[in-house]
Amino acid sequence: MLDSIRTRLTLWYTGVLALVLVVLFVITYLVFLRSVQRRMDTDLSELSKAFLVTVHAELEDQTAPEPFLAAVEEAIAEHHFRDHVYAILDANGKVVAQSVEEDPANSRKSSEPANLLESVSFQQFVTSAPQGERFFGIVKGGRSGYRACARRFTAQGNSYTLVILRSLGPQAEMLEEVTETFAWVIPIAILLASGGGYFLARKSLAPVVAMSSQAGRIGAANLHERLPVQNEKDELGHLAGSFNGLLDRLAESFDRQRRFMADASHELRTPVAILRGESEVTLSQQARSAEEYRESLCVLHHEAERLTRIVEDLFTLTRADAGQYPLQPRDFYLDELIADCVHSARTLAQAKKISLTFEGAPESPIHADESLLRRMLLNLLDNAIKYTPECGRVIVSCQRNGQEYAVSIADTGRGIPAELRPRIFERFFRADQARSRSENDGGGAGLGLSISRWIAQAHQGRLELARSDSTGSTFTAYLPIDSGHPASPS
């Protein structure tokens, strides 16, 4: 049951609401109790003041033998209220007057105030009353107790204490009613909130359920399907959009993988077929001359070399994709490496009567993987020489731009059509429409530029097709001076 997000959200919402309601009840109860108590103390204070004013006024008009007691009785009669008890105590704490006298007709009712004034709680209150003008406290008795107010005063040269007791019964009943009200309101509010919270959680999570169902149906066979996006501006819409973006990248990766496998199979099939065919032809003839065997072995050797290069390139790309080809950077001079690579490729250029020149460069210290950069430069030189016609030119240059080097290799070939330029760095791609590949030109498998771009990216650089038109093409590799910290290729 708790495995459902809807249930957990509902429980959390209900628990938080219940906590808020309970805290609200406690705060309301305490505020209400304090307000009632303050109002009661104010009323008792005003009542004691009015009571003493009446007593002093009656003393001036009294002609009775005991004018003080007569004045007190008049004051009690004038300020008689329900649930109030008056008591006048002398300096020794003895009760000289009280608001209720003995009534034989109702002994239980008449004895209650007398018992109250004789109780231990009342005596403790009177004893603890300070010598100040007023003092408030609680006296136990009756059903809920009494709020007591003591006030010192002087009459006819004697000190007395006026004690007014007000029953806390009405206050307790009012607080009970408030408590009962909350006792009904809180469960009903929690019940309604639980139902509403579950409904809202279910409605809010409905798109998630729909996305989950749709995602469960998406597989390799229907990778083109996407999750529904109801509102792309909210969080769920953003989640669906992110998941759809992931599906787009996966679909693109699957497509590249399929093309990669198909192209790899095609590239491997050709040399394997030649090896098998040449070997079958050679073995089918019983008597052949040494020259014929030598020619067959040369064909087999040439195709075996071609197959080896394809397998090595595939292995390199596989390790690069898996992040298992760590760089081994060291300090060397880039201009010396370029000159060495140009010297190594000059034999290939001379075979096609191509002019291969290096314009030279100032000292170019760099911290990088020398073997990988050598491979990148040789791939680019081989690519330029391969697709440059006889008597053409290949020019290599190196310039420093800030904190990076720009190594450019320009040829005088026929260029690459504009519609094919975005794909030239794809694996196994060859712009055959512009650069024909024959079997005797040493044509590769279309992996050289892919490997070269990966090498540049692994050094936190980039490889770009800077120019390509009818006069030729220029590839430029941008390499940071300190590229000892490899970056993940994109």
C-alpha cells in the first residue's frame, strides 16, 4: 500500500494537516484561555474598586450600631452577582462578613460558601496575599474552582481585606465547548482533506502513470514513439521532454550503430572476399609458376594489410568510445613532429607527382600525446594526398593563436560538395561522388577522419573542415598548448 506515491503523498498531506490543526487548536485554546483570564481579572479588579467605593459611601450615611457591617452588607446587596462570593477579613484573617448567610431552607447551597471560606485553599490564598493593593489567585472548590481577587483597604481606622471569588464554571464550560468543537472539526477536516488530497494526487500523477505506461511499451522496434507532453512548461512536461530527448539520442545512437555495423560488415567483406577468391583460384590450379604464386601472394598480402588497418581502426574507435584509451602526454615540439610526418608522407606524394611542402613554423612546444598526434597528422596527410590529382599540391602550415595551435593541411583536389560536408567525419563515410576511390589507390575504409577528430577532441581541441571548393579543401586542427588533461569526446 505504501509503495504507491499517491498513498504516500496523501498520508504526508493528511499528517501535516493534522499537525497544523492540532497546533492551531492548542494555540487557540491558550490564547482564548489567557484572554478570558485577563478579562476576568479586569472585571474582578473593577468590581472590587466599585465595592469599596460603595462601602465608603455607605459608611458616611450609616447610623446603625455597627456601621461598618451595615455598610458592607449594603455593598454586598448592591453588587450581588451570580457565581460571585464576597468575603471581608480583618487584620487577623478572620471573616467578619460574607455574601451568603445561613439559610435553613437550603442548607446545601448556603453551606457551600461557608465551607469554601474555611477551606485550606482559601486560607493559603489569604495568607500568601502580599501587602500590595491587589492580588489574584486560584481557590479550589466547587466544580471548577474560583478565581480570587484580594484587595487591602482601611475603614474606620482598621485594616481589612476584601476577597471576591468568581466561579470558573462558566469559563470551563466555554472551554469544553471549544474543545468539543475542535474535536468534531479536526477529524472531519482531516477526512475531507484526505479524500481531496488523494484525488489531487491521483489527478496530478495521472500524466506520470501515462508516461510510465508509454515508456513501458517503447522498445527497439518502436523507438520512434515518444511520451505525451500535456504542458511543456510545468515539471511533468519538462520531465517528459527530457525523456523524449533521451529517446531521440538513443534512436540516433541506434541508427549510428546500425550504420556502423552495416558499413563495417561491408568493408570487411570486400577484403575477405578477395582473400578467399584469390586463394581458391591459386589452389584450384595444380601447376603454376613461381611468378604466378608470387603475384597471388602479393594480392593476399595487400588485402591482409588493408584488413589489418580496418580492424585496428575499429579497435581504436571502440576503445575510444568506451573511454579506455588514456592519453600519455609529454613535452615535445609540434613543429618538429609536423616536419617528421611530412617527411614520412613525401614518398606517397612523389608517387603521384604531388608537391608536399611544410611552410615551417617557429618553435612550438606542446604537452600532448605525441603518438596520437602523429597518427592524426599522417591520416590527414594521407587523405590529402589520396584525393589530390597528379601534379597537385599539398601545403602544411602551423600557426599559434593565443593558447592553441592551428595546424592546417590544404590540398588542390576537387573539393567536397556542400551537401556532403556535414557527414565527412562520420565513420565509413566517403564522399565518393567527389573523391573516387579505386582499388589501386590504397583507399581506406572511411575511418581516418573519424579517428583524427577523436584525437583532436581527446586533446581538448577540434578538427574542422575550414574550406572546400573547386580549388581544393583545407582541414584545420586546433590543439591547446597544454592538453595533458583529456576531455571526453562528444
